[in-house]
Amino acid sequence: MITQQIILTSRPRGVPTLDNFAFERVLLPDMHQDEVLLQGLYYSVDPYMRGRMNDRKSYVAPFVVGQPMEGGVVAKVLDSKSDNFKPGDLVTAGLPWRVLNIVPSIWLQKIDITHVPASYYLGILGMPGLTAYIGLLDIGKPKAGETVVVSAAAGAVGIIVGQIAKIQGCRVIGIAGSDEKSRLLKEEFGFDEAVNYKSTSNLKAVISHLCPGGVDVYFDNVGGEISDAVIRNINFDARIPLCGQISIYNSSEYPRGPRLQPMLLSRSALMQGFIVSNYQFRYPEAIQQLNQWLNDGLLKYTETIVHGFDQLPNALLGLFKGDNTGKMIVEA
Amino acid sequence: MITQQIILTSRPRGVPTLDNFAFERVLLPDMHQDEVLLQGLYYSVDPYMRGRMNDRKSYVAPFVVGQPMEGGVVAKVLDSKSDNFKPGDLVTAGLPWRVLNIVPSIWLQKIDITHVPASYYLGILGMPGLTAYIGLLDIGKPKAGETVVVSAAAGAVGIIVGQIAKIQGCRVIGIAGSDEKSRLLKEEFGFDEAVNYKSTSNLKAVISHLCPGGVDVYFDNVGGEISDAVIRNINFDARIPLCGQISIYNSSEYPRGPRLQPMLLSRSALMQGFIVSNYQFRYPEAIQQLNQWLNDGLLKYTETIVHGFDQLPNALLGLFKGDNTGKMIVEA
């Protein structure tokens, strides 16, 4: 059986381009016992994928040049040699970027779409939702009445972080990349304040103005100068979960900036990098609670859905231009 | 009664000089009920004092221009209007830099010199010892078999941190500012390795060589490029207690350097500023344990003692030139 796949043809220096990808036709192997044939329905594109495009050891192995890209996918079972899956079942898995895949059934998790759309399992009920929940609650440890600032606030993780912080009784300020995103955060997602960093000349002063009592938790999705501005406003005993550094993922140089240790020291602040896959023991509680909040209407969710398997590279590049509000998804 | 005091006459820009200080004769007030007359025996000079010379809010209030410097002192009671103190008692307190002081007795803590010299209460049994104990054990959380790196390793705090890490069963590497200090750390204080950063052209490579399994705990007393070099070698789940930043205390500019968040993120590392005075609930256990280790010969201690009250400004400036091995003390 022949299918289409998207491979990494070269490692980007700086911002990736479409030239780093190629489409190929590939012959799938025969299906063996305990394997299933899958058709991809929804493909996740995520900022962390940029790191995997480098030839540098990080917390996930690099993509291999000449091999398919891979990521989270919601797929439909077309054929099965497993007792646990039958045609028509919907599953999630980490899969190569192919239209069809044959994989061992132990890679798969069944999903239940009775109450939520299938694509939610790549977002609020998947890695981004778990990241928001665990990063904010386990590392940020917000207390009612505290002030929480989140960057990339209209992104897949940030938009959930802000809402969970509101549920905890915090004052929540979001930083986003357009006036429209800022408006949405306040009007649709219940953020107390939101600021468009692109139209702000002195972000440090704006954060200071919006957070007159200082910043207790800064959920950092971006790094760089945006984070510098927030961190200059932290309170004593502040907590800074480091979730992402999208502002500098495309830097070829080792980026420089103001040294933050003197600030962390004088404020007794904590900065903690975390990778959600090291907190799997927390997943059952997190998923149960996120589902509950969704059902109760306490959490709203939004996606930017791009149509067409062939749009996967474009959608990934769009993350670095801020094309998405909420989770960026490609529907095949 | 007339005594001599040392005042701050101007705030330094960059490295302090003797011109920032002046000696004055001052008339002490009459002694009231519950007050005592003290004669200073040992005066502590500490790197954190540099921060108090700036007009910048930090975790301790700035020194006041025109007013005496102040710090930890071991003093003898000369006269007392308190039921709790009698002439001849030895005490510690935070006191103005004066030869004689009249202060309320509630400022004072009696000390016991049966087993240790009085000056130890400004060092291993005082703030530096508590800082080493609490910063390493509560924040660094070293486990047996892990690798611990400490900077300013021959300083008042570092020399204790390294020895406590050895007691915990760790491999310990010290970074110091001379060959003689490095030799002492290895031969006298039991460090596994020590490196003189001043004669090292590529500290990152040297740390990598000395820590083939990577760095699990980095106790940071210095900041700046030394810390950059260590942090490039941290392991997954590394912990970095931020204790001091002596390398940049004298910077007038807001110093810049490589951004560390990407490293902390990819290694799931923790960086935590701490100020020992916020851990007073830990003092009784810490003091009891430090005394025990001293008595058992598991902890060695060393001081650099400068003689003469009038040498206090010089001794303070000497900290920033690395004049001291172990705790810097001025004996009046």
C-alpha cells in the first residue's frame, strides 16, 4: 500500500522554510499481528518541534534528515490485526507525518468523542492541556489573590493556563501578539487584562502598570525580551515555570540578554524548567479535572484548524509567526 | 561617652574604594533600662554588604549615607542595665560599625565559647554556616553519588558547602581564584577536585572534564561567566541554589550574558534564589548539626583575620579581590 509522507530534507538555520521539507510517496510494509492500519484525521503542530529540527541533543531526540517528521495525531483505524482495536475506532498516537500508517497497537490510545470533538485530544485533553495544568499548578503553585502573567497567552498552552489561574482565584494578565488576540483573551476567555506586546514600546512599564502588586507567577512560554520585561516585575517568592522559549527557538546564535540571577536572588524566586512527559503520574488527575472543567463550562477552548495534509509544513511555520489562536491543528 | 564609628560617605559606582568611608568620633547616648554597653571584638565583612551600599531596594535595606555601616559583630558586655546580661558576657548582634555601642538587650544573643572560638559565631555557626547548610540541603538536595560544584569555594560559604556535600556522599568540585586556594580545598578540606578559574582559559571544558557524569547541583556564589561555564554542564533535573552573585555586585550596568532559560528548560533544571533569613525555622537543626560535625571533626573551618577596627573598610574591599580564604573577620 502506497501513501504520502512529509520528510525533513535539511536542518534549518534560523527560521525554517518550506525548503526544509519534501513530500514523498512511500510503500507501507505489510501489516503484522497486533498491528493496525491508521488514517490520520488531525495532526498537531507544536513549537517544541522546532527544537527537534536541530541536530542537538535535547529532551526529545532530533528528527532525522531524510525521514518523516512526526507528532501527535488523531487517527481512525481502517484495518486491524489487534484484538483491542477494530475498524472505525478513533485513537491518538505519536506518528510519522503520513496519510496512512501501519503501527503496533501498543502505540495507540482510544479516545471518546461523546462529549468533545476528536481534535481536543491534541490540545486541551492532550499534551498542551496537561502542560498547562501541571506547569501552572505543580510548579507555579498559584494561590487565590495572586497575580499570574502568562506569555503566548493566546497559544495552545497559554489560553488554558490563564483560565486555570482564574479558576484558582488569581488575577490574570495575558501577553499576546495582536490586538485581536488581546481582545479575545479578555472578552472570551476571562483574562483580567491582556497586552499586545507588538504595539507596546515599554513592556516592563506596562506590566508594572497592569500588576500594581507585582507578579507572583510568570508562566513563560516565550523567553527573550518579553520574559525580561515580566521578570523585572516579580515579587518576593515568585515562581517561574519555564514551559517554552519560542522567541529564541529560531536563533542560530546562542542568544544573550540581561542576567536574571541577581533578580531571582534578591526576590528569592524560583525558575523551573519542566517537560510534561516527566509528570505522567499526574496525567489521570489532570485529564479528569480538565474534562470536568470543560463540562462545567469553566474552561473554554479554541483551535485554529488548517485544512489539508499538505499544509502541515505551512502550519508549523505559522506557529512562529503567531498565525494561531489557541491550538494549531491540521485536519487532513 | 565618646567612641569611633565608620560611616558610608557616598555610594560607590562600580568597585567601592576607601573614599566611600569615613571615620568619625561620636557621642553615645546615655544607657537606659534594658540596654547594655558593648565593646566589639570581631566584626564580620560579607559580600552582601556591597548591595546595601547601593540606593536600591533589595532584600535588606540600603545603608544610609552619613550613617554608620553595620553588620554582624561578636561583642563583650562592658556594662548592663538588663537583668539578662552582665559585664563579661559574650554576645552576637547586628551592630553599627562602632568601637562601642549602647543597644537594647533584646538585640543580643549570648554565645558559648567552651568548645569553639568566639569568631566562629560570625562564620560557621553564624550566617555563612546557616547559608551553606540550608542552601545546599534544602534547595540543592544533593543525593549520595551526585556531583556538586561550588563557586567561590574557598570563601566563607563555599568552603562549608563543599564539606557538607562530601558528608552527603557527593563528588565535590570547587572553583576558586588561586592555585593556593585550590590546593587547600583538595588537601585540607577534602574536595575531590578544585580549579583556579583565573588560570583557566576554557572553564566550561575543564568542568566538563572534571565532571564526566555532568553536574547535578551547582551552588552559585558568584554568577557571571563562571556560572555560565558550569551551567552549560548541568544534568537533567539539576538544582542551582542562587546564594550570591559576587562577580557582578560591582557592575554599574545591568550585566548581560547568555540566556540560561533554554538550558534550564531542556534539562528540567531548577534555579532558586534564597535568603537565609527567610529560613529561621531551620536554624535550630542547622546549628545543632553544624556543631556536631565540627565536634566530630567532619567539618573543618578557616578564617582570614584582619587586625584593627580601622581595617574594616579595607577588609570589606578585600572580599572583592579574593583576599580571604574562608570567612573574612576583623578583630578589633
